[in-house]
Amino acid sequence: MKKLLSIAFLSLSLVGCASVSMGDAKQDAALKTFKAPTDKASLYIYRNESMGAVSKMGVTVDGVSIGQTAANTYLYKEVAPGKHTITSQAENDSSIEVDAKPGSILYIWQEVKMGFFGARSKLQLVDPATGQKGVRETKLAETK
């Protein structure tokens, strides 16, 4: 059964990649300098894997959609200081709560996992070195 599922998933991944609207290239370059505003916190939600390439994944912050990720993309959002819930929507919903401090930058890795019918995700808060490396490997997706 596992072998059959693996073959089916591999076949689906070869069909094509999901695409999302991309952000501005100049904004992408500017965001990769990793400078946070002094009065807000910056959120980078990145997906630096090609697994699940046929799946777009919606992302919300405090229940409000900020966009969708595809393989090798990231979303950027500035938020007010305080607690926020980030949710990734795929075959499953994965949520993480963060406490945003003014002037801070938070990096959230949207790990992609194989699901039964499609890709699943797991959000993980990562350290700045890991997060910056992951964001540099990706391109900015259009963020609301």
C-alpha cells in the first residue's frame, strides 16, 4: 500500500507545479535585507521545498488570509506587537502561535509532508540563521 501511495504521489508531482501570483522583484530583494520596522514585527512564512509542488497552501494570520504559498515561495507580513496565530491550510490545518515583539523578525517554516489525498503542512518557528537561509532560497509570493 505504501509503495502504491508513493508512486501515486510521485506521479502527481510530475504533472506540474502549482503557481501563485508573485510579488514584486524589487520588494523581494528589499525584504531579503531582513530589516524590521521598529514599531512592528515582521513575519516571514517560507516554503523552501519542492515536495507537494502541485499544491498551493493558504496562509492566515489571526484568521485573515494573507496569501498562498507554492513550492519555493514565501509570504511577508508586518504585524502589531502581541500574540498572533498563523495557520497553514492544506490537506490539514497547521497553526502556530507567536509572540511578536516590536522590531523583531520571526521566521516560520512551512514544512511540507505527504498526505493521503494531497500535501500536508507543519508550521515551525525557526532561528534567524535557518530562516534567512530558507527565505533566500525562495521568492516572494503576492501577500495581501
